[in-house]
Amino acid sequence: MNKRDLLIELKKAQWIASHYKGGYSDHFLDVSDFVIALRKAIVMLEAGDDSCIKDLWLWFSPTADWDDFVGKEGLELGDSIYKELDRIVNEEEI
């Protein structure tokens, strides 16, 4: 997967999460807070700022924030995003 594909998947995740209400996770009090943080991270990545990669990696880790808010409906997308973020974190040492 390349950066463009990752951004497409992250935008899809943002769109999906934006259709949920309430909830909570370890890092966010509400799904709307997650959506806002995800949007900020997407904007940063689009601008070439990779400093948010580790946060994204944490949010999309199995059984973390993404799973808390979206659950089984987003499992495949979350796993795909996490796999790419994990590759970036471990191979490129961001």
C-alpha cells in the first residue's frame, strides 16, 4: 500500500466513524472526538507531516479506539489500516 492508498482508507474510516454517536475508548471520550483527531491526522499526512503516524497506529491497533467505536462493521478496514501503519512504524521508524 502506498501513502495515497492509506489516505483513502483513512478518509473512509473518518466517514464511517462520523456516522456513529457516543461511545468511549481509552483515548477519546466520544466518537466525535475521534473523528476530529482523525481528520487532523489526515490533514497532517496530506501536508507531508508524518508525526501523527504513531498516534494513528495506536488508534487503529486491534481492540483499540477504532474497534471500540465501530466494532465488527469496520474490522476489515481497521485491520488494513493498522497493517500499513504497523509496517511504517516498524520499517521506517517514524
